[in-house]
Amino acid sequence: MTKLELLKEKLVMLATLIGKEDDEAKQKKYIEQRDAVNVEIGKQIAIDEATAKALKDAEELQAKVDKGLMIDKSKQSVLNEQPVIKVGDPEMYKGFNLKEVIGEIDSQEGVSTAVKARLAKNPEKGFKMLAMFADLHEKAYTMSPAQVKAMQEGTDSEGGYLTPTEQRAELFSYIREQSIVAPDVTHISMKSDVMEIPRELTNVTVAWTAEESEATDTTPAFDQVTLTAKRLDAQSTSSNELLEDTNVPGGITAVLLSQFTEAVAKEIDKQVLVGTGSPTSGVFTAQAGYSAVFASGSTAFSKLLEADIRALIAQIPSERLDGAKWYMNHSVLWNYFNGLKDTTGRPLFVPSMSAGSPDLVWGYPVKTSSQATSASAAGATMAAFGNLKGFVIGDRLTNIKLLADPYTLGAKYQTKFYFFTRWAFAHALPGNYGRIVTAAS
């Protein structure tokens, strides 16, 4: 959908609101907005006509040059001028300059620092993401309310967007940068809704054998875990003033990219850490391979002992400790781990003194998440520890959907956006991590 078509659709929406509104002040506001849109439509028509004429003139002149025909030298300079829209320029997309959008991102509200940093660091990949969300945004506005209500997940013709491999990888990179656990788990791209992956139970063993004797027969044992993609969706409400006043044309795509990747990242953290079984059980639950119950037998976080921490570390296979981390709530780290000492009087918790280095507990990095348990209770998980490479996340990002609903909150001059993806979770090697849990009551 072109910018002109979007403006005309907005004009229709405002006309509907004016006809339904009884409040005289609000009706006046809608009328003013309608008049402003009419002015914008007039400007856009002039721009489109000028652009089309410039492109047509340039093409005609180039055709004459290609055929060796003489042309008026006074018009030759036209061939050296750039048309309003540079066809094929990777920085231009559907009428707006992606480079300009990225340059203005820092001044936009509603865009996370992680997205701002990534767009600035990798502008070429940022172009792909912004272009993808521009497509999603455009398709979202082509659907009628009836289509929205009848939409079936997985139907590309009903608003889906087929994501190329490089784009889905880049989208996951944005999500990883806003998630606590996503960088630590094993990530698999799914090509179907259900996917079986092998899980190693026992390794091959070796043995010393006498000369001319047969090699010892040893066979590794495997079973399978199943990844089943489930729909994950998010919603966001934006004022229409924000949609209109975003600093540069197309800038709303950066806001949408930020809002929805952050929402997906937070939900991934929630499921991996404290999921309750739908669609997965997190590592703070009994699904974790080991449970180091408080040696004190207490039901209170305040009774955490050095022995509880040591007991959990000792349970993790030594070959899996490389890459192991602690995962807990920020308040748990500072209220309960802080101050604990080993048998020689050395503190177990060493806070970071710079932004580039992590906090440490007994020499292992700590990651804190607001999704982790913070309230002390009987049978509650206080922290998890281990190598989360044994936890698998599958993405089914073959079609991503964005729906726009300007009607439900139309009276408030707001638009609701709905974002749909699909993900799967599985404990492939649960013995690689465990948890510290209070005693049952």
C-alpha cells in the first residue's frame, strides 16, 4: 500500500469517526485532522506526479542516448540528476530513506537502546529489518476488520510475511540482544510445526585392548525430544499522533521492531526460567536436572548457606561447567547471595565494577532477570545454575504477522497492533543445569 493509499484510508476512517461522534469538541478535532489529511493528500499527489514525470523523462532521454539519437543539450543535464526516488538504491524503500530513519532513531521515543545500538552498528542489516517491518506495517493496513476476525494463523494470504533465511536470523539476533537467556540456549530453525531432535543419553567409551584382540564393543545411547511450535503473540497500542508525528517517514517501523522484539524476548526469558508447562516448564521448576534443597531445611530464602551453593555446583558434570552461569532475580542476588563467604572467609558474590564485566558467584557469571522468582516461600526456587546449551529453542519464523486495528480504540484516536510468531521449547540435556530450592513446608 502506497503512502497516498494509506492517507486515503485514514481519511475514510476519520469520516467514519466524525459521523459517529456526538461530542462536539471531539468532532471538531476529527474535522481538523480530516482537513490536515486532505492537505497531505494534495501534497502527496503532487510529489507522486513529479516523481513519475522525472522518472519518465529520464527513461525517455536515456532511451534516446542508447539509440544514438541526438537530443537537446539543454536537457542532457537531466540524465545526470537523481530522480526523486532512486530505483534500486538499497537505502530507499517504499518511498522513505532507511538511512535517514536509522539516523533519526536516537531521538525517537519508544525505541529500546538495544535496537538503537544494533541499527547503528549494522545499518545494512538494519535496512532489511526496517524493510521487513515496513512490509508488515503495509500489509496490516490492507486487512478489513472482517479479515482480522476470520484470520487463521499460518495463512500467508491473510497477512503473513514469508521471512527469508537471512532475515529470520537477523530478527532472532535482535531478540537475543534483548533477552537474558536466548544467547545461552541452543537455537534451532524449524522447517515444520513439529521437529524431532536426538538427545544423547550415554557416550561411547574407550578401552585398552591387548594386541590382536577385538576392539571393545561400545554403543552410545540416544533418544529423542520433540519441538512443537506454538503461537506466540504480542500487542501494542500506539496513539495515532505518534504514528503521524514520528520524526521521519517510515520511522514507525523502528518503533514496532523495538516493541515486539522486546516483548518476544521477555516472554522467552519467562518460559525458559519459570514456565509452568504451557508451552514449557522452565529451569526454575522440577524439570531442571538437579534440585539442591536447603541444607538448613528452611523454607526462607534468608537461610541460604554456602553449602547450598556448593552442593549445586558439585552436581553439574565438570565438562559442562565451561559456559555455566547463575540465573536469578536481581533482588535475590543482592539480598541473599551478597555477604555469603566460603570456609576461608572469602566472599562468594563479587559484584562487577564495570559495565563490560558480569557479577560473579563463586567465580561463575550471574545473569539477573525480573522474570525469575523474587518472593521467598516454601518449595520455591531461589536460583538456577548450569549450562543452558542443554535447553533448546526452536523458531518457526516462516511467516510473521502484524495486524493493525484502528477501529477498537478509534474513539481515543489510537491504533492497536498485534504481532504473531511461533516458537518451540525442549529440555534436551536437563542434567546440565539445576536449581536451589527451599524446603517444602
